[in-house]
Amino acid sequence: MRLVVQRVRRASVEVAGEVVGSIGPGMLILLCVLEGDGEREVLRLAEKVARFRFFHDERGRMDRSALDEGLEVLLVSQFTLAADGRKGRRPSFDRAAAPAVAEPLVERFREHLEALGLTVASGRFGAEMEVALVNHGPVTFVLEEPPQAP
């Protein structure tokens, strides 16, 4: 499982001209489910990102998490994060999980973030989306939880 997390002042996602998810200050998460991912990866990475300390404390240090600050999350599935561009000029998406596998895991990721206490808005799985954001910092991280052997 791979994700890009950005600290944002605000973010929104539209499908066919309709806003389907919108947040104020918080984090935008672009999430990719990889082949072999399952419940363990979902739980570990959701827990990690919810508690990931990249928001400023009173001293201006990145020492607070979205949970600490009571901030919102915009979660958008993005299979293109699985791209492998090492060969040729066209990326391969062979590492991306099939939609039938990925969609319930994206939903489970959202549910786990909510169970931890975060308010989560989301895009629409499989739809062509337009994502707008104001990146605060800019602050952007790539996090990955490799599939674990059973």
C-alpha cells in the first residue's frame, strides 16, 4: 500500500462537476492499493498516517498529528501511484491491485481513520476526479506499507 499525504489548508474533489468531498485544514491522502495488500497493511498504514506528526506545535515544530489537532482528511484513491516507469516511456501499473480487491480496502482504510477519531471526506472510487488543494508548506510525504507474508 502506498500513499501520498499532503498537509493542506483546504482540499476538494469533484466528479462530473459535482463536489463529492471537501475539507478545511487537514490532510489530503492519495491512496494506492498494491497487489498483495490486505487488512494488515490497511490497519498499519491508517494508524501510522493518523498519528504522523507533520503539523506545527506552538513552537513551530512539526510535532503534532491530525488526530492531535482534530483535523479533517480528504481520502482519494489513486491507482497511478503504483506506476513503474523504469522501462520505456509508458508506465506499467502491474503492481496495482485489481479494482475488486482495491475498492473494499480503500473503504476499510477510510473506516479505520474514522474509528481512530478523524473526520474523513472522500472521492469516488474508479471515477475520473478533479482534485483541488492548497498545500500548506508545501509539506508532502510518500508512505508505504509493503505487503506482509501471511
